Amino acid sequence: MPLFTLSRKLSPWMLGASALLVSCSPSYQSLHQKALLIDTHNDVLSQVVMEGHSIERDLTGVAHTDLARMRKGGVDVQVFAVFCDETYGNGKAFKFANQQIDSLEAIVKRNPDKLQLVYSPAQAKQAVQQKKIAALTGVEGGHMLEDNLDHLNHLYQRGVRYLTLTWNNSTSWASSATDEKAGSGFKGKKGLNEFGRQVVQRMNQLGMLVDLSHVGEQTFWDALAVSTKPVLVSHSCAASFSPHPRNLTDEQIKAIGKNGGVIHLNFFSEFLDSAYTRRMGTFMARHEAEIKELRAKGLSGMALRAALYKKYPQESATINPPLSLLIDHIDHIVKLAGIDHVGLGSDYDGITSAPVGLDDVSTYPLITQALLERGYRKKDIEKILGGNFIRIWEANQPTAVAKK
């Protein structure tokens, strides 16, 4: 979920994952490797692959994601986000969504020993047994339907297994969290209209999960009222820690639990820590002149920030939140909704910053270590890492159409 379309994919790169992983105990590593690790949101397709980079190569320092680091991090099932922003209007958005799916299919075809496209939980489990990463897609933004249910059917047939009803922009049939927030100036109808309800109903029939990340509160409640299946929140956090419009209130978290759905936590520092933006702003302002010089030399995005962090290690070490704060969000959701309703949706390659140590897709084992240290039992960790998503995916299997 790119927060801003023009933002580049940044990472703190303050502490190398390899240095932190040295401290992991063998029992911790063993648990992580045996557990089914599913990440429900990674933006590498739209933000890296479509810009000409290949995840078959080492993209360290360029992107959060490549195949080798996914394997190192123990990723078993990856939902690749299909994304474009609101500037892709009718005639462009749906086409670009299909181009991204084409790109993933091409990557899988070139790497049959490493990746397998999957369309059901059973196929995903089979791929993992064959030591392949199970790959599937989720469309991030209902505007890619272009107000056409036939497009929804087509995307399902191409393997899309969830649709985020809105991105930051509202559609003609659903309002977004960005537009519903106070002072946004949004003049449209909040929530779902009749066509929006038809979209949710058709998704239930197809077996496509209804994703409520990014949607406004009224859309959230309307969708819950319509859906007959457990819903997905693919990459969001708890508003009680950071009151961002993209995060969920306690009432919403409890409602997801009652619905049977799962909230997958986003790793973005701003969603985890309400004080992050202030700290980062202070750091960047302090080095404004140097930033201009680095940009003049051709540095930008990840490379620019990495250069600053390397030069000012003591300052940079105080900017990103600790990994423990991500675990605090998990604790909070477990307390309100239960252990069956939380998972991981990193938003790698769609975020500008993550907790200390979570540099890229190779660092997921640190989360398992932190959960163990927090006192979570093995079976509960397995639910968080992937078991909960498998449960709702199975619960959303088709009711009115044949499986792919």
C-alpha cells in the first residue's frame, strides 16, 4: 500500500538483520522454519517490478523484497498487492492491474523451482510442501474495477483472492478512510451505496476476501453488515497506539473478532508509533542542507536515507520505533478480539520506515523471537504467522461459482 505514490521505498537499515539474527536461539529458529509464514501485503509488484527491477536479483538497498531474502526470512505464502493510484482512471486502472498480474506470472514461469501460483488454501499448502513460495494476488483499490462487476469476475479468474474496497481515494461506491476523516472536504456519500453492496455480495459468492484496510469507518460498518463471510484487514494497525485514519478503533477491532475476520499488522512506523513523524521531521530538518547536497549527487529515496543514517548513527537510532511496539499492537488485538484474529501484513515496498531490525523480508524471524519472549505459546505463534489467514481463506471458498 504505497502511502504516497511518489514516495520511494525506504528502510532504516540501521541495524543489519544478520547481526540481530545471531542472537536468535535454535528453538526459535526451528519454530519459525516449521511454522507457515504468510504475509498478506507486499507492494513489490507495483513499486519495484513495474519499474524495471527484477526480484530474481539481489535488491538489497533498492527494495525490501527479492526471492533470496524471502526464502531467508522463511516466507511461505506471499500475497502480492496489485496497486495503482487514483490517477489511473477508467480504461487505465483495470489494464494496469492485469499488467501487474502478467508480471507475476512471468516471474513464476521463470522460477518454477522457487515459486508457484496458487488459487486455494489447498494449493498453497501443496506448494509449501514442495518447498516453493506460494504466490497469490490481492487488488489494492476498488477503483481498478472501473465500476464493472465483470472486471471483478475477471480478476478472480486471474487468481486475485482479495480486493481492498478502497485505497486512499474513494470510489463512486465506497468512501475511504482518507476521505471520511474530519476536515477532508469530502462531499460524497459515506459508506457503501447499492453498487458497493453488490460488490461485497459478489465477492462472497466468488470466494474473494473482502479487505477493509484503507476504508472509511462508515464503509467498514456497511461492509461488515453485508458480508456473510469473515473479512480481511490486510495491512492496518491499532488506533489506540497511533490515531491515524488508516488504523482501527477498538470498536472496529472487536467487530472483526465477532465477524471471524483477521487483522494483519502493517509494519509502517507511522501506523505503529504516533510520535514517529515528529522525530523523523526533526531529523530531516536538522540535515536539510546536507539532504540537498546528496540529492544533487543523484541520491534519493532509500539510498539517501541510508547515507544519512550511516553518517549519524546515534541520531538515527532514536527515530524508528522498537520491534516491541509491533508486538504491543498484537497484544492489544489479542486482548480485544482474541488470538484467532491477528496476523502479519508487512506492506514491505509500500512503506518508508519499519521498526528497528525489520529491515526487509529476511527479518521475519525476529518477530517469532519477540513473540516467544513475550510469552506466546507455539500454537498461538503459528496462528499469528499464518494459521489465522488460512482459516479465513478456507471460510471464503466459493459458494456460487466453480473454483479456478
